Amino acid sequence: MGCCIKSNKFNKISVIKTSGGVNIFTSTTDIHQIYTFGKIMGNGVFGKVMMAKMKSNDEKLFAIKVIDKIKIKGKETQLSNEIYFLQKLDHPNIVKFYEVYQNNLNYYICMEYCGGGELVKRFPQNQNSLTEGQCQKIAFKILSAMAYMHEQGIIHRDIKPENILYSSKDLNSEPKIIDFGMAIKLDEEQSKIRMNCVGTPLYVAPEVIDGQYSDKCDIWSFGIMLFYLLCGYPPFYAGNQKDLFNNIQNQELIFDRRHWNLMSKEVKTLLKRILCKNPLVRPTAKELLKDQWFNISLEGAENKKNLRRSKTKATISMQIAPNDYFEDCRSIYQILKKYKNGAKFKKEVMKVLINLMNERDLELVKRLFQKIDEDNSGTITYCELQKAFLKEGSIVSQEEIKSLMMAIGFENENETEDCSSIKSYQSLVIKYSDFLLACIDEKKVLTKDKLFSLFKYFDTQNMNFITKENIQEVFARHGKSLTDTKINEMIFEIDPNHDYKITFDEFCQMMSTDIVTQFIEIKEGMNEKQTCTSSNIQKETKLIQFE
């Protein structure tokens, strides 16, 4: 299916369609009014990736993929599919999508900046591999992301070290799967259809070469990557693609004693399971997360003699004290209970706030999420939340757990099921971003400057009030759309005089439920800020320094 582009000049909104006919909304606002661009981070077939900062918030870096419309002509659905998948996927180990813009020359996809670089850059100096302990930690997190992705029916089709980036240079930063340009959504019927052989030759699965495959092709690619990270060379290679593909399909997996003698038997057993040439026998990502290898501690082990058994997974610290971050809270229950499902528009504003926060500011909340998400599915289920409450000694009824999940913004995996029955509680899950939203300490993060910045983010026409058109445009930047009725409901909920314009006072009132804000002080400073002309703003943004 081709890429259909429609535009709404007044609202500065354009629509492109995915191969499945899903509308992806984009903003036609001049992106250079919103972001200041820095250095080029990389080049690709269709364009480049550039570092950028928001003009209204120079504390956070973004990575913006700039795609040339001429170069991508005829393949626009590949772009719209990538945006769709990035929108849908919400996991701590998958790169985060923020906004999408377009003009006559380019498409712009604004994403999470991963300053830690590629996975292979983590190799110690003068070495071409990682320790088994390091690989165990990385493998567990990437498999967790893959299990979540496959649960959504999405196949990446290009898992390799170059497509794993670290969020920062910190040693404990998160690895992230990037580049969903080749990803597809596969259902049972499509899996029976012959498909093109895609991916990076060294990492393609035997069945991909034959043109009929499922999400198991990602498992194979992951196995090749893990093998390479452990010993510094791939298990199958050749001087040309024909011989390489022949080796992938027919050659046995060999562990050279020179490189593998000091590796644990568990990791070799795991690799044999993963690099099974029959995809029907090859395990799923979810099954692999339960493999014995992840139940041995390899921390600091230099050789096999140093291995020691551990009942706790070495990849995730389970000793996380919530009150390290939440000074006035003693438990997970108290943290979540404080969250109130207020105005619909406030929730959208808070989502923007989270996007503008630095990774380090959310680190403890992310670790808390991982602590509760025991099956590493990338979501928190009713049972997991109930178990977390019991572990900390919080006595919470089934009804209250259900109410908490509904307030946070649950997803019901079985939409036809009635959530009022006890049985249906098992199908409630909390998404990663919604959990972050529920745990944010508003007293700390909603400063007067943040309130003003958030207001101006939605005041896209700089009119000192927010209209329906402004909200529609901001949603388009995020690749989404809401009906006029839903947006009107949002505004009506917080607009006491019902003129369908949200003033700064009304905005602050909405955001200040449960927190003390100095409205008068903010308002006095607002007039001074509003007098800045666009030329002054441009002069100021030139001073922004990039790392």
C-alpha cells in the first residue's frame, strides 16, 4: 500500500498511512522553531541523524532522524511503519519516540538520545569481546525488550550490535534497541506468505534465507550477536554472501576451545538452543528469559572456577528502596496511592513533562518498575502488583488494586472481558510510561519554570492561551490524533468560563491539584517573558552548547 499524504494547512497537520492503512499524524510546523540542531551523529541510506535540543529546554538532548523525501520516495510506508512501531512500543530497553515533523524537503523523527554509543564501543580497550558477566546483563535486558516486542506482534528483523545503543556513558546505563526501519507486524496468515530476505547477512536466520519466517528470526539474530559479544567473532562466516548463507543453513555450531574453554556450560547450552536451525524448536524470547544461564551469578568471574550459584537474577537489583527517591513515602503502595487520575489534559501534559526529563532523573523509578515486573514482560500485571504489595507488607484489597490500576491507566488485554469480575483482574496491565507518570513526584518536578515551559509547549501559536487547534497540533507532533469531541471534552473539563481557551491561570490551576504553586509569582514573571520577540529567542538559542 502506498503512502497517502493529506494536509491541513490551518492546523499544520499532515497524515501519512502505514502499510496496514493506519493514519500517522505529523506536524508541519517549522521544526527549526522548536529545536536547535547540533552535530551529525550518523548517516544512512535515506538521510542522517542529528543531535538537537529544544529551544524551550536546553537541559535534554534529542536524536532527530532527518529523512530526505527524494531518497525515500516510493518507500514512505517503511517510514510510517517505523513511526507506528515506535509509538506502540513502550519499554525501558527500546528507544523512545517523541515527535514527528515534515516539510517540503524532509521528514523529522525526534527520538531519545542515546549518548552511550553502540554496544561494541563497550568492549574494553585492546579487546574484541565482553566478559560473560557483562554479556549476561545485556542479554537479559535485550531479551526482555524482544519478548515485549514479539508479544505486540512486531518483528525487528535487524537485531545486531550496531542496533543496540546505550542511553548514556554511565556504566549502569540501559541498552536500547533502535532502528525499526525494517520491522514488520506479523499475524498468523502473513507468516504463511513468502517474504523478502531482509536484514544484515551475518545475522539472518536460516528460514529468512528461504523467505518464510516468524519472530523466531529475531531470536537467531540475537544468538549470533551474543556469540559475537562473548568471543569476538561470528559463528558462521564466509568470503561471499552465497557461501555465508550456505554455512548459516548447513554448518554445525562449533565452540573453539581457545575462546570458549573458560565460558560456563550454561551459556553454551543456551546458544545451542538459540542457534537451532529449526525455528519450530528454537525457543521464544519469553522462554529464554527463564534459561538456567540467567540464574547463575557471573559478577566479576574471570573463569569457570569463579562461578557461583544464585537464586536471584544477577541482571536486576531487587533491593530498591522507594524512599530513596520519594522522601515522604515508605512503600510502593503509598507511591501509587498518591497518584490521582485528574483531568485528561493534565495527563497529556505530564506525558510531555516525562519526555523532557533526563534519563538520570527517572533512574530510580525505572528500577522500581523492573523490581515489580518479575516476568520481564515490559508491563506490570495485576498479579505482579499484588505480589509487590504483599512483599512490602501492604494489605490492599483486590478492589483497591483494580482501582489503582484503572487510575494509572491500565490496558485490558482482553477488551471484551468485563473488568468488574475478579477473574478479569488477571488481564489488567500497566504500561511502562504510565507507571513512570504515576510515580513522578509532582512537588519536585512541577516548578514554576516547568509550568511555564509546558504551557508554552501547548501554546503553539504564542497567543497566551491554548486552543483546540493547538492541542491537535501537539498530538500530531506525537504522531497521534484526537477527535474534536474528545479535545472539546478535555478543554471543557478545566475551562470554567467555557470559552474553549485555556489561559495560563487555568493551566496552573489544573496542574496544581495536590501541590502548592505560587501562581502570582509565576504570572508576574510571565508578562516579562512574553515580551521576548522571536528574534530575541533565536539569539538566545544560538548560545546553546552541544556536548
